[in-house]
Amino acid sequence: MELVTQKQMSEAIANFRYEGVLVKEGPYGSGHINDTYLLVFNIAEMGQIKVILQRMNKDVFSDPVSLMENITGVTSYLRERIIENGGDPERETLNVIPAVDGKTYYKDSCGDYWRSYKFITDSTSYDQVEKPEDFYESAVAFGNFQRLLADYPAETLHETIKGFHDTKARFAVFKKAVEEDVMGRAASVQKEIQFVLEREEIADYFSDLLAKGELPLRVTHNDTKLNNIMIDDKTGKGICVIDLDTVMPGLAMNDFGDSIRFGASTAAEDEVDLSKVSCSMELFELYTKGFIEGCAGKLTEKEIQLLPMGAKTMTFECGMRFLTDYLQGDTYFKIHREGHNLDRCRTQFKLVEDMEQKWYTMKEIVNKYSNK
């Protein structure tokens, strides 16, 4: 996408229902997909208010209108549940600021789509697990997200990215990438290719159960990293789930699993020294405890028992996607060095192997908290 111009920015600001005088504007956050800005307004005697303004990435999200329908459907539903529970809907869910024409988005003269949210004050999102309590709090928050949306009709949501966690379909794309070998790289990564091919049953596992009707379709977040939780500065509690662009129909185990893949790893996603890479059972236990507590009985017993499978599936899928991208010429994930996607793929596969070795421990941990 083209860079945002000041003219474009001014046009967007003029077309939302803001009050007061704009006194400050600037880029905000560490997101890689949308362009995010923080605006500060002076409101006469009432001091200042902050809002978030975002240009949505239409290269990633081809239908911004449907995406905003998902977000407004889910946030208005959450708002009702939060009020029922005696919570604060201004801080515990995203609040969309309408455009001047009353829509939930604004389409500018360049054809780009914008949206705006109230800023959640006195809270912080963290890119890395700095202290274990934050990881636990994110687990409670994502579990609570499942609990509050347990009765929301998931099938009414639009798929904002088709087949995002369809591991079976991604396996088929991977096999095609191996066969086509457009970059001539397959010969040098036979070990990694074999690793994927030997584990085809992981790719099929959840889709087969779903097809048999043994798993419920849920409202899932699909990007359950720590930095998508706002943590209250005073209490240290996870208060709000943000970045709802990938909210879609999905499986609770995948939301759990993606958090483990990213947050319970002892090394960076692109660590080249694989001896540093493992799945921390301490962090796995902390997250499992928090997630099950947050869900508060809304998951089925089968879903809870399959949480370790969610961790393994999401890690396997992610590694397979990195390898697919490497074989296709690094066209999807941004790379910062030669072989970057290959390094990323190897860390994920090392995590899968580590989980396989710790499988009994992971299942024991889940049992420990599922019986409460």
C-alpha cells in the first residue's frame, strides 16, 4: 500500500465524529498490517481525550466493510454482556467511533478505508512476555473472550481471511509448493519437507472432527498474541481484547494453541540456535490455568482435552506456512535476511518435536485444571 499522505490523513480526521480541537497526532503501536495513529483532542474545560485512527490494509483485508460488520457485531454484543456483568464497557471492549455519515468506517478519495476507536486509557499492551503474570492475564482475557461470546452465532461472521486456520487446505498448498519448486529450493530442505509430510494427520485432525460434528464452531480471535491484550496499568489485570480484524468462526483450541506457540517458546520466532528453542511447561501451565479459568465452564470437555493438540497444530501450521513461503520465494512474510523463513520454520518444527516429547506432561497439566 502507498504511504499515507498528510492530505489523506486530514481528510480522514475531518470525516469522523470527533469533538474538540485536535492538538496532537502521530503514529502509534507496533502493528505491521494497518496504519495506526493516536489523536489527542482538547475539549474545552474537560481536558483531553485520545482516539485511535486506522487505515485498514486492503491488500490483506479485501472486504473492509464485512470486516467492520464483524467488529461492530461482536463489540456491541460484548458491550451488552459486560454491562450485564457490572463491568465497564468503555474499557473492556473496543468502542467504534462512527464516521460523519453514520457508517462505522470512512472511505477516502484515494479509495482507502479508515476506522476509529476510543483509546483505552491507563493500560498497556506488551510485545513480549516480560513477566509470567502478564502471560497468565492474557490467558484469562482470551478465555473470558470465549466465555462472553459463547452464545454468539459464530456462523453469522464473515471470513475476513479465507481458510486462515484451515490446516488441511494449507497442507495441500504446501504439497503444491514442493511439487512446483519455483525457486529450486526443495532439494536443500528435504529434511524439513519430510517433517511436514510425516505429520499429515496433524493437518487433518481438527477438520475431520469438525466434519463429524464433534467440535463446536466458536467466535475465535485468531491472533492471540500477548500484544492484543490491554493490561491495566494499576491492577495488572488483562482488561480488553483488541485487534479484532481476524475475528471469525473457528475453534477454541486454535486460539489457545497460537498463544502457546508464540508465548511459551523459550526463544525468538527466528532463533538460529535451535538448542535454545523449547516449549516451557511452566508457561504452558500458567496459560492453561488462566485460559480454562477465563472460559469458566463454557468449553466442552472434549475441547479442553484437545488444548494440547491445539498447541501442536498451530505450531505445525505456522512452521509449514514459513516453509511454504520459503519454497515460493518469500512472497508473504516479510524477511530481513537470506533464509529468514527457513529459520522461522525450523524453530516451529523444533517446538513441535519438543511438544511431542512432552505430550504426556501437557495432557496432565490440562487434566489438572479441567477437573476443577
